[in-house]
Amino acid sequence: MSQTPTLYIGLMSGTSLDGVDGVLADFADGSIQTIAAAFTPFPPALRGELMALQAASENELEREALAANDLALCYADCVRQLLPCAATPVAAIAVHGQTIRHRPERGFTRQTNNPAMLAELCGIDVIADFRSRDIAAGGQGAPLVPAFHQAAFGEPGTVRAVVNIGGIGNISVLHGDGRVSGFDTGPGNVLMDLWIGRHQGKPYDADGAWAASGAVHAPLLEALLDEPYFRQPGPKSTGRDLFHDQWLNAKLAGFGGLAPQDVMATLTRLTAVTIAEAIRKESAALQAVYVCGGGAYNATLLREIGSALGGIAVASTQVLGVAPNRVEALAFAWLGYRFIQREPGNLPAVTGARGLRILGALYPA
């Protein structure tokens, strides 16, 4: 009698728009084990098109469909890198898709993807469209990773926060008694990446070195913090629909004389203080903070978060056994596993949905 496959591939391409992170994971006996990881960078043309599709544009329906096809090719490339590490058949590929619109207040979210094409290319079942069911149930559809953070990183009796810093930041506060709270805090790397791209042509501020060379400008920070989203209680979620170049340009009006590195230092402080304030509001008994996503590799940002939290220890999820750049892909592999088991993947306390829901849609091989 053949055993039920326990291997899953998770694919994630986030708001940083750098490429596809993939993991091959094993969930045998309820465990969470990473077998292998891979990365496929986006070709510059695809990255540019996905960035352009964040806003209304001419002929966007056709352009989105073509971008989805190109995206499926990137996903398939990442899968091909992982398959040689699979000793047994892979049960399914769980793929998040590339968010180009997130408007839960209007009842929809849009993750560009062509899961049917991916199933055809790989010959493996594909699970996609994880956010829509939560939104249909009145939720935000995001963040979806807190349930995984609890499963992978929760410790009874220990209050800890897991912070994902991709383009957007989000927190999961694990209260130690089984309760989980969290939401999107606002900009993660998105504004910092935009600023260094504008001034230095680089995709990101490596290790926060450019920010560290500048000084925080208090009046600009105050202007940046004057955003209703930061004062809005959870559940809440956000994305490039709000935090984009026009938002930043409007906030910078009247601060034209600032040195670019001082703006960068201030944008870094913005990400740090909005994350810290969100965590502080969720728990006064916090013991440690663990960071994943690209922001985990920004030492300046981690120091800023620790300082804003009054010296609470801040480390990457590597110390908990999962590399920061693998956590989200592993989370979606886990959500795919939950779908196949017909178990819910959302947390109503986090998303605001009316109840627990099984997330995803199946595209059979």
C-alpha cells in the first residue's frame, strides 16, 4: 500500500519584486522540515511589467495575462531546481502568485498567476489563490503567515513576535497560550528600495549601510508617520496600493533640501518604529523578536527595531532553525499541506474573517 505523499513545494514572490523563493518541505507526522531551497530572479522586463501593473494602465488585462504566463515560467524554473532533492513524489505545489491589487475593503484581492499553466509545465497538482476565501468571509485576506508562524515558532509560555519584512511589514505576536495576533504594519522595504533605486540605481540598501551613513530627520519622520493607516486598529492589511512613489513624493514635499542619505535613514526609522509600535500595542510581556524576509539582512534596520522596543532582543529566524529568506515560501508550502488535509489556514483574529476557512484552489496535474 503506497503512502500518502508528504512533500510539498512552496513558492513565494512578494512585494519586493526581486524573484521567486521556493522550498521543498516535508510534513510527515505533522513535522515541518525544509529539504531544499531555490531562488529564481525575475528578468528585468518581467519585474518592470509587474511593477507597472500595480497601477491602472492601458490594456492592463492583456498585459496582466501575458505577465502571468511569464511568471509561471519563473515558477516552473524554481520547481525544476527543487525536484532533484525530492526522494519521493511531491504532493502539490503551493503558489502565492504576485499581488498587483489588494483591496479587501472593496471585496477583492488580485494575485497574478497562471496555476493551470504551472500544473501543465510541472505535471504536479498546483494549489493557488489562497487569499480570496478569507476575503469572501469578510476578512482582509492577509496576513496569512501568522498561523504558520505559530505552528513553526510558537513556544508554550513564551511571548515572542515574528516580523516578516518584505516590501510590506507584518507581525505575528505569539502570546504563549495559543493566541496569535497580528497584521500588516505598513512599509517594510518598499520605500527604502524605491529611494535607493532612485538615487543609486540599486535594488536595496545592502545591510542598511547607506541609511547608517545618514541622520534621521525628525520633522520628516513626523510627516511620514502622519498616515491614517498607522492609527487604524487591526485587523488590517496594506500594500503598494497605498505605499508607493506618489505617497512618498507627497510626504517629501517641503523637504527638498535634505541629503538623500538622511531621507534613507528616516525611511529606515519609519519602518522600525511602525513595527515596534504595532508589537508594543499587541503585548506588554514580549520576550523576543524574530525577523524574516529580506529585512532580516538589514543590520541597521534590526538595530533600529531593537532600539524602538527599548532593547528587547531582535534576531533573525535563523536562530529558530529557518533561514529568513525561506520562511514565506515554507509558509505557503504549509498552507498547501493544510489545503490537502482539508484543514483551515487562516486565523480570524488576525484577518477579521467570520471564521476558520480552508484556503486555496486546486489545479490538478
